[in-house]
Amino acid sequence: MENEPSAKIAHPFNSKEFRAALGRFATGVTIITAQNQGQTHGMTANAFVSVSLDPPLVLVSLDNRSYMHRIFPGATRFGISVLKEDQEQLSNHFAGRSVDGLHIRFTSREDIPVLEGALAYFVVEVIDIHPAGDHTLYIGQVEYFEARDEKPLLFYAGKYHQLPGREPKTFPHPENEFSLFSIGSFDPPVK
Ligand SMILES: Cc1cc2nc3c(=O)[nH]c(=O)nc-3n(C[C@H](O)[C@H](O)[C@H](O)COP(=O)(O)O)c2cc1C
């Protein structure tokens, strides 16, 4: 017999249960980086979505209370660093839980700061902004991307996880997988 669901009906609406249900969607973890008045700011985000192949578009959803959201009107371009499995402390740091002794190194792609040693980078230009409840959706057109074959940091049910086994060898031409850059005619602007 299957396990009983913890909540069958969201009525009356319970935001704690809603968050717990959303947490059943396993994701990777990214750090969004932008520059504002000469300062680099980073923020942990797992609400990162591939949107379109042609043109190449991605989306991030930022809490309206976040500092990142407040500086975004002044940042027309931003960076997305997809974290590797050993970068959990960076995720905590950029989620506001400072980690003692953590050494943070930024590098630059197309004049945008990204985190050194990440699994993948995207540099995007903001082309659309949609207010959505207590968050705002930022749609970015990809100007540059880069990826390497290592294992990702995963986030599921409020906890970090790691992929079992060896790292998947899929990049740059995953032939048997549905991934953003494996289908369609999109010729990405890799430099
Ligand atoms: C794994 C993880 C994923 C997160 N994803 C998001 C997200 O997608 N959007 C968001 O607004 N906040 C997200 N947060 C929370 C922000 O990282 C956190 O509120 C951060 O302190 C905001 O930083 P800022 O106010 O300095 O910009 C996430 C936190 C964690 C730990």
C-alpha cells in the first residue's frame, strides 16, 4: 500500500504545507550575481528555470524582500552560477547564513561576476520582468554559457543532497537526454 499523503486538500490554505509540497520538487542550486554601484552581490536561488531555446531564455524568481530584487532595477545583466556538490557552504553563505572562514572567490565572464569553480555559468541580459505575488520573475536572454562535467549540489525537501555514483558525462553533446541545449536548432553564443 502506498504512503498516505501528508495533506490531501489545501483547504484551508496552509503555507507551511504548501512550502513542504513545493520542496518535493528536487532542484539544483544557483548563485545569482549582479553588480550594483561597483559592489558584487550574490544570492542563493533554486527558482531557476530554462524557458526557451530560440532565443535562449532563462528565468529566476526573486523574493520582493530580497536585497537582490531591490538592486535589480540598476542591473541589466546578471550571472548565474550552478553549484557543484562540494559548494554547499557557498549556498548557505549567499542565503544569508554566514559561514566562518569561507573563502569566496569571484571570477568574471563577459564582465559579469560569477563564482569560481561552479558547475555551469550563464550570463544573461534582463529582457522581461513580471511581478508575481510576493516574488518577481526576471527573464534573461543568455549571452554566454559554460558547463563542465562534475556533480551538482541538489536541494530536496529543505536539505542538500548529492547524486550517487560517478559524475554524469553529458556535456557538451548529450545525445540521449532532453536538456536545454541538446534539442532544437539553437546555436548558442559560446565564446
Ligand atoms: C537552497 C536555497 C534556495 C533558495 N532559492 C531562492 C529563490 O529561488 N528565490 C529567492 O528569492 N530566494 C531564495 N532563497 C532564499 C535567499 O537565498 C535568501 O533569502 C537570501 O538571504 C536573500 O539574499 P539578499 O536579500 O541578500 O538578496 C533560497 C535559499 C536557499 C538556501
